[in-house]
Amino acid sequence: MNSNELKKGRYLVTGGAGFVGSHLCERLLALGCEVVVVDNFITGRKSNVQPLLRNPKFHLVESDIIQPLEISGGLAGIFHMASPASPVDYMKYPIETLRVGAIGSDNILNLARQKQCPILVASTSEIYGDPLEHPQKESYWGNVHTIGPRGCYDESKRYLEAITMAYHRVYQLPTRIIRIFNTYGPRMRTDDGRVVPNFCMQALANKDITVYGEGKQTRSFCYVSDLVEGILRVIQCDHVEPINLGNPVETSIYEFAHRIIGMAKSQSKIIYCPLPQDDPKTRCPDISRAKNLLGWAPEVSLEIGLKHTFDYFKSTL
Ligand code: NAD
Ligand code: UDP
């Protein structure tokens, strides 16, 4: 199975003007599909999809999905990507984050029910919290601090998973849940606060690289084109339980800072800043399920992916 086999039809992408959503839209259009995006631009930007607006098969609707949504005509499927995703963003917008995960997801699942189409929802590795199992398999229930500063996002996504399963069980809706691990690439906002834009922009300006804590915490970074390929395979399979999508190559944040300084040939020095509360100590996906069900595994190395991403950030200066 691969993305080329996707049914050519009309797809709705919520959050399609965001980082991941815009890459997904681009790929759907390249496959010959029609795409309708609904976005309120809370963390996304019209400029992410500006070049797509020239394509008559692309339609952009500016709307908040916490309001009930009417989309005329049939849909071949829905990709529900709308939600703030960067810790800086969701801590700035905790109520909007909880509402889009709860009310917005309910509205979109209801729309899928009306249209009788499959729906894929974007969950996250954050539902594993600060994990006590490593690497994280889909069977792990997680270790989330519900009332901590990350709780607004983690609980919003746990609710998203719960309501998605409820729609499946009650209405037999064909639902798919993906748990996305740290994904990076061009079109991330330079100021979204995530580690990839922060380190790249700091290295480009020869400014201090802000490692939080001692930098011993680990993350596993997936290039966006690999994620999009995974998403387009998941919508075609009939597996209802969650599927991890991420790159299992794990790195400490300290090593990551050195890698970016080296790649940028930057004069930047590392400085150590306070570790944010509840920052997960490790994160690495077990992707056996995606490999077995979809024949999917990431193909883009960190070296190549970071080079594309770095060139993008350079082009924004
Ligand atoms: P992003 O912030 O760039 O994109 C999210 C988009 O959703 C934005 O365009 C935003 O304006 C839109 N949006 C938010 N609330 C909305 C609302 N109420 N109505 C309409 N639109 C709304 O983030 P991203 O990195 O592209 O993430 C996309 C999805 O993938 C999110 O659901 C996120 O939780 C999930 N995810 C991403 C990552 C990652 O590493 N990028 C990791 C795990 C999960
Ligand atoms: N981080 C860092 N310096 C920064 C930004 C982030 O050391 O300027 C660390 C952060 O503490 C976390 C990791 O990098 O351990 C990834 O952070 P990000 O915000 O990208 O996403 P998260 O995986 O925490 O959701």
C-alpha cells in the first residue's frame, strides 16, 4: 500500500493551513484530489497555502471548527489536523486547545457521520505524557499530569481519541487515529517555540542555543514528507486502533544542538536554560504496528531532512 493508491476524490483537511496540514494538502493535490481546508489561522497562516490557491481543486474556508460546520457535496474522507501543537502555542491558548480537541472534534466527527466518509484524526505522542515505557508502543496508556501546563494539550488529545472511538462504536464510523511523534520540516513557524525552529534560527543568527535543562532529554524527529506518506496509508487501511507515526532514531537535545551548530557552521554557543515543567524525559516511537500494517517506515535521514529545513529557515531571513 502507498499514497499513490489513495482514492481520488474530495477531501476535507481541518487545520490545513498549518505546518503538517499544508504539506498534506500539497500531496493530496499532487495526487489529483480535490481539497477543502477549514482553518481559523490561530497558529497556521494563509501564506502556507497561498501557492495552492491557484489550483481550482483547492478551496480554503476561514472558520473555527468549534462552530458547527456545513460543507456541501460529498467527501471521500476527512483529515482532522486542527489544533495548536507547539508547547508555546498551546500554553498560550489552553482553552482554545481544549475546545478544538473536544467541541471541534465532535463537530468534525459528526460531519464525517453525515457524509458517511472515513475520518483520520491527528493525536500525538503527548498522550504518553512523561513515559515510563520506552520506546512507546500503542498499548501503553501513558503517564500524563492532567493539571500541569501541558495538560490542556494532552487531555484534549486523549479526549479526541476517546470521542473518536465512541463514534466508531456507536455509529460504526470508519475512524483512524494516528499518534504523531515530533515532526519537522519547511513551513514550521520560526517563532513557534519548538526546538527545531528555535535552534535553526539561533544558529543562523550566531546567537546562543537555548538548551533546556541539561539537554539529556531525548526526542525522535520525523521529516514531514515521511509523516504525510504515513497519513495517506493509514486512511486507506481499516485499522481502528491508534497507530504511531514517527521516526525511531532517537537523539538527546544536547546532541541535537551540536548537530545544528555543525550543520550551520555557526559561531553559536550552547547555554542552559530552565527545563519547562513536565517536559518528557524520553520520547521514541515503536513503529512495529505501522510497519506491519502499512509497510511504512521513515525514509528521510535527519541529516537530509534538517538540511531542507535549515535552507527553508534561511530563506525566511
Ligand atoms: P500547526 O499549529 O502548524 O497547525 C495546526 C492548524 O490548526 C493551524 O493552521 C491552526 O490555525 C489550525 N487550527 C487550530 N485550531 C483551530 C480551530 N478551532 N478551527 C480551525 N482551525 C484550527 O501544528 P502542526 O504541527 O501542523 O500540527 C498539526 C496536527 O498534528 C495537530 O493536530 C497536532 O496536534 C498534531 N501533531 C503534530 C506534531 C508535530 O510534531 N508537528 C506532533 C504531534 C501531533
Ligand atoms: N527545547 C530546548 N530548547 C528550545 C526548545 C525546546 O531544549 O529552545 C527542548 C524541550 O525542552 C524538549 C525538546 O527540546 O525537551 C522538544 O521540544 P519541542 O517544544 O520541540 O516539543 P515537545 O517534544 O516538547 O513537544
